[in-house]
Amino acid sequence: MEGKKDFGCSYHKLCKFSHDRGKVQVDVFVMKVIAEHRPIAVTISNYGNDGSEVGREKLGFNGAEDVEAGAPTIAKALVSLGLAPESKAKSYAVSISEFITKDRDKVTAALKILE
């Protein structure tokens, strides 16, 4: 789904995954303010069943091709920070990677706006 384009976002999409302890929300965005450090920013937030944030991991990729190769990095982040159970982390990571690379043209266009 479309995310808010506040604070100078040229691209922002988000997706949510439910798990037995709550939900994981993944925000993917391109934002001029942080593009130097995280051109394609991926923020993964974990929320408990009560809706409170339990943890957050911020990842960055230089291009869509890095995201495709980054599924193991995403899975490791999900597990190491307790953002997803180990049994589901790999499938979540692949889904996140596919979610981003599916929009490769839009992400690439958003990155070019920043040049």
C-alpha cells in the first residue's frame, strides 16, 4: 500500500505481516534527507498484539539489485532483533525483497530525482 510522502519522500510504500505475537510493518522509502546513508531505506517495525512497538530495524540498500541480494540480511535482522520468529523470517525476507524489486522502476525513478 502507499505510504505517506511526508518529509520529502519521493517514494514510500509499506506492507504488513501478521505473526503469532503481533505484526511486522515494513516501510520502504526514498528520501533526500537520508539518501546519502540509505538510498533505499527499509524500516522494519515489530508491534505486539496490544499495538505497542516492540522493536525496529533500519536497513539501507544502494539499488534494487542490492535488495534482491539482501534477503539474507533482511532475514538476519528479523531474527536477531526479534522482529519475526525464525521459522518465518526467511519467507518474510523473500517477500520483502520481492515487494521492493517488483517496484524496481518506481524506486529507480525516485532515486534519480535525488541526483
